[in-house]
Amino acid sequence: VAVNASSMAHRFRDLAGLKLLLVDALGALEGARGAAMGKLQELVAACEAPSEMFVEQAGQCGRCRAELGARGRLCEHCVLDE
């Protein structure tokens, strides 16, 4: 949710409008938080019994293993960072 203060200021004229805007923004934030928590739970489950592909991807991650010169795709952990 990319909204700055000046863009929000132009979207309401009174306190009722501000309240509605804030309720909508909080709802969007809660939705994004729920999605992130779901992905995190999936990652926890995948780490408990990792597949060969999961381990391979983590071992070749371009971000996690950059100091070793790895140039692979981002692993699941790094994808969640973004």
C-alpha cells in the first residue's frame, strides 16, 4: 500500500471522510499482513521437511550466497523479504 500523506490529504474533506479513509487503509494493511503471515506459515512448514528443490534453491540463492558468488534465483526466504 503505497500512499503518502499529501495524497491522503486530498481524499477527504471532513473528519468522517478521514475516518472512512483510515478504516479502508487499516483494512488493506490487515489484508497484506494476513497474506504475509500465510506465506510465513507456508515457509515454516516447508523448512520442517524441505524438498530437494527447496534446499537447492536456498543453496544457490543470489542474495543469501552472494559472498560465495552464487547467481541463482532468490530463495523463498529472500522472496518474503521483498
